[in-house]
Amino acid sequence: MGQQYSEISDRNIQFIKEQKIYFVGTATKDSRVNISPKGMDSFKVLGPNRVIWLNVTGSGNETSAHIQTDSRMTIMFLAFDGSPNILRLYGHAKVIHRNDVEWNELSAHFTLLPGTRQIFDLSVDIVQNSCGMSVPFYSYNEDREQLKDWAIKKGEHGIEKYWEKKNQKSLDGLESNILEKNIIQTD
């Protein structure tokens, strides 16, 4: 059964490192709930109550728009092999864009991926482990390369055009500020 803790334990950190996928959940008071799967080498634990994750360009930008309105975030990891386990990290996040002061410090924790658009910095207040006994076994084969290949082919200018067309507003019309906060103006 579920157990709650105030910090991320060393055991939980090891579990996180072993996972190939995690899920991010956000919502505002009046928006749709967004649950987004994440992969690649995009998640880092910075301390017992702080994690960051690197976000790359996708078809929408719901998480960013939600967090700028309501900072609540839940991150969930599942054991698809080995002992059953579900790990949830509950807390409040902020969006870090390329032009924000914290960008250089936080981006140094990652190998930046093609199409990188923002980093989320989550202050964790509840850590919950639950049984996960109903989660099926799945085997990991390999990471998909299509998103990385797509971003490389688009190039930086093409990615910015894509943000302009697809990443400015959430499904509910909330602003993501992707262009204002990420595009470096040149004279």
C-alpha cells in the first residue's frame, strides 16, 4: 500500500535512474488535465526535495502554459520490470526558459537535446511510493530517435517557426510565453 515521505530517498533516486520513461501531470483550476510521457536522458535529482527535467519541442506546450498559471505538478515513475513500484513526486514547479537567469546553471546538468525549449524546476513536498502490482511487465528495447532527427532537420530557425505555430497556447488558450522567453533577439 502507499507510503508518503517528505523527501526523495537514496532508494527512490536509484529507482528513478533505472527508469526509461516518466509521466508529468499538470492542470490549472479551469483547464484540462495534461499527462505527458517523457524519456531520453532528461531527468535529474538535485536534492532530497528538488528535481529538474529538460523539455524538448513537442506537438503542444501544455505543461509550460499550466505551470505559469498554477505551479502544481506531479511526476510519476513506474516499474515495468523487476519489483512492482509506482513513485510519484508532488510539488510546485517553475518554467526556466533560455533567457532566464537560472538557465545556464540548470542546463549544465544536461546534454542539451535538439529542440530543447525549457527546463522545469520542481520543488518536491510529497514523495509517494505505492505497490504497482497491476502495472504490466514491458521490455525496453531502445530510445526512439525520430524526435531528435526531426529537430535536427528543422534547425534552430525551423524550431522557432514551429513554436510560433504550435507551442504558443495551450488547448485552453493559456499562454506558454515560448517565443517571448526563448528567442534570443539579434540586431
